[in-house]
Amino acid sequence: MGLSNLRKAVTLVLTGVLLLVVTAGCGNTSSSADNKQVNTPAIPESFVRIGTSSSGGIFNALGVAMGQVWTEKVAPVKFSAQVTGGSGENALNLGSDKLDIALVAGSVAYEAANGLAQFEGKKVTNLRAIAALYPAVLQVPVLKNSSINNVLDMKGKKINVGQAGSGSEAVALSFVRAFGLEPDVDFKASHLSHDNASDAMIDEKIDGYIQLGGLGIGHQMKAMASGKAKIVPMEPRELREKFLKEYPYYFEYTIQPNAYPNQDYTVDTVASSTLLVAREGLSEELVYQVTKHLFENLNTLAQAHSTAKEISLENALKGLGIPLHPGAERYYKEVGLLK
């Protein structure tokens, strides 16, 4: 082969190699662009504890359902719903890092964050709101054949105020004291769980009980279905207004007819928001994912308990009373609820 021909051959070989390299490079670039994915930041937590309430309560039913949704959607993190004494215990356990997320009555969250009532000297500084879930309604079921027709009529009666030291008791005591009543002075106070109080009232061992919670809870449905109970309004009205001024995280609420069996009347009372709360140290990414999948799976939660039907993005920031967690704040900005 002549020198000229050799040079031509070498040139052709080099050109072919160069074309192969360029073509392969272009192909890889195209493939990378086509398959490009936005990776979710890593979540440092692997196991998350959810504080609920006693077994069978609304907090417990919702907490279990939420844990199942989040375990599926926020993989590989595992969520476990814990049976607890309710709001007060949940707030304290968030404060001591024994829980990561919990359901807490808005009133209790406010008092815990400000060191008030049962939290005097035990201020909980690390509570951060994820969302307002549903209204917790102040309800006073009493024996239908009693002479109790408003709050002041509880004088001289036997009324359950909740288990000693519980968030339920703290709510009940703030309520009766705003109406000028003192337990074991103006009425005899019992300290049963709500389930046991309902049974005790049906058996006519007590005259009534005070509870703050969602409409339709099982023990109260049972009491009303017995035909022995009625729900009294939070009256006189001027004392209800005084209560609202003293406790601004409450708002006016009317229980509509047929919320319960044998209830064909309205009940004027007050409510506060039930909150989903996280401890401050929980990662922003985890709380963002929790908030996102809470609101994207409300239909699933409603299958676990009808109260979830009252949860809405529109009311997610209503009556929080404590600061938002940055992860939740990020989600609300993303969906346009916050600027």
C-alpha cells in the first residue's frame, strides 16, 4: 500500500472512531435527560411514634389509620400508633421526645406551650403544629330525667370531669370555673374515663359528664341511643361569651339536629380545633411528607372514622395557637395556603 493510500485509510479509521464516540456520547446524554428523576431528600428518621388516646377513641382510630397511610406513602419510614392517656400525656411526651407526632386538643396544646393550667411549671417548648384537623366540641350529656337544662343547673349534681391529671379534666375544670362552679363545692366531681362515664350515666350512677371531642364518638352514641340522655347547651349565653374571651382558642359551635340518636334539637356550645402536632426536632422533610400525604389521603382516613370527613385543607390553619413546623409550612406554601 502506498503512503498516500495508508494515510487515507488511517484517516477513515480515525473518523469512524470519532463518529462512534460522538454518537455514543449523544445517546447517553439523551438517555440521561429522558430518565432524569427528582430525588426526594433522605429522611433521617426510620421509626415514628404517634401519640393517640385510649383504644377505641377518635384519636386512636385516626392515629392508627394515619400511621398505615404514612407507612405506605413515606417508605421506608415505619409509623406506629401508641395508646396513650390523650392530649395532656401526648403533649408532655412530645416535650420529652417519647413521641414524635401526636393528636392534641388545641386548648391543651396552647396551655402546654404557655405553661398554663396542668402545665404550670411544666411548659412544653418544642410543640409545632402540622395541621388543624377537626373541631373538638365541648359536650355535656346528662340524664334526660334530671333537672339539668344548662350549665348552672349542674349545681348539687354528680358530674364526671375526666380522669385525674388528664387533659380532659383540665378542659372540664376550666369550663365549669368559667361558669362560676367549683368541683366538690358546687357539684360532686367523679373522675372516670369517658367510656366508663357513659356507662355510669346510663346506669344512673352519675348525672352527666363533660367531654371535649369530635361528634359521633362511640361512647356518646351509646349514651344517646339508650334514650336516657340529652345534651345541654352551654348557657347562659353571657357566661359562654365570657368563656370565649378568656379562652380565645375556642369558637362558637352549634351541634345540628340528629348528630346523635334521639337528638332532634340544636345545641349551642363551643369548640376548639384538634391539632396534629410534631416535636420541633422532627426533620423538615419528614413533616413535609406527613402533611402532604395527610391531605392527599383523606378519603382513606374517612373509611377508618367518619370524623376524618371534617378534615380539610381549607381549615388546616384554623385555631392553631402554636407555631407551625417548617415542614408543614413548606407544604402550605407549595399549595398556596401560605405566601
